[in-house]
Amino acid sequence: MKDIEANRESVLYIHGFMENADSDNVQIIIKAYLDKGDVNVILVDWGEVAIDINYLYVASQVTVIGKAVAESLKKLVEVIDLNTLHVVGHSLGAHIAGHIGRFVSVTLSRITGLDPALPLFYPSTCHIRSNDAEAVVILHTDGGFYGTPIDTGTVDFYANKGVSPQPGCPIIIGGELCSHQRSTKIYAESLKNPKAFPAYKCIDKIIENIKGNSEIYFGDATPKNIYGAYCFHTNTEAPYGKGVL
């Protein structure tokens, strides 16, 4: 922890199922944050547990890992301000992020859940929830298969209606996994271009065509006073954002 600077904001990233610190989906987000600069980036590498074909076992460890990380964070209060800590998690990592929010001694400022895992978590009380932090921002890209289709944050963003296949992903074989992983690519791009993904209030994944439906942007700076469901569309390949460059 010698490289952590106390005067910087801190981000804690948690990867998903069958991943570790070296996975491409992890590295694109870490690189995006490092390129952004002026932020402490902490990676939770739980690959020794996550890389296991027994999904039932891995999912059962989410609460244990969340509690262990929370206990570790309590020991770092001299270098990390937990009140401003931003926790980001993908897939099962999103649920770990929620448990961290429940077990730390303060209310976290923000949690971002990237396509939180669906199997074994809905319905239950173990999934990421809207009261796990002041702001819980969720991105849906594969709702109904690997990812949840259910509103579970203070604000839920649905990319291309939040379902598979996402534009550019295979229609048949591999479409669900590609769509599930697309959430990490969208988030990494939003760090590079905060206005890449303009979103609008929506109902049943359909954008409301009503007066005053002003756009907001998906990303790590989504306002905390935004609630409900928002939708946006993407391109078929990178850059995925349709917003201004």
C-alpha cells in the first residue's frame, strides 16, 4: 500500500466469475483508470476462488469474500477515506461489492455494478442492493442469462435494452457471454469519455418520449440524485458510445 496517496480518491475493482487480475476484462478497466490519473486503483484478485467450473461453490463464497475485503479496508482508514471510496464490481464481483458496502463501518459513497450475476442471486437477499451505498449504479447488458434483468440499484442503466445479444456480439453461440462482458468495455470507455453514453429515462427498457426527459451520462460520475431506469444505445464496435468525443 506504499503507492496509495491519501489525498486522492480511491477505486476498488472486483472481477467476476472465471477471472483473475490478468484477465482482459479486468485490465481494460484498470488501464482506463490509470490513464485517467489522480486516483488510487486497488484490485481485489480473488481468482483462486473465482476460476472454478463449480459456479455453485464460487457463488457461495461471495458473502465470505465481501466480508473479508471489508475487514481489510477497515485497517486502511489512514490512507483510504472509506466515505469517498468507489467500489466497482463485474458479474459476481458486483455482489461482492454490495457485501463490502454492508460490512464496512461507514456508508460507501458509490458502488457500480457491471451486469450483476443472475444465477442463484435473484430472488434472494444476497444480491447487490440499492441501500449498499449512497449511490448504487447498475449497468445491464445481458439481462436474463448471465446478468440480472431486475432493477437492483438506485439507478439502473440498460444498454440496448440490457439484453443479449449486444450489438456486435454473436447471435447464437457465445452471444450471452460476449454481452455479459460488454459491460466492462462500456464502463472502461466511459472513463475515457465521460459523455460517451447519454441515457434517457425509460419504462420497460423503452425510452420515454416525453417533454423534459433530459439526458444524463452513464459512468463513474453519474449524479447521486438520479433514480430509476435509464436506457441508451451503443455502436456495434469500439468506440461503443454514441455521445460526443
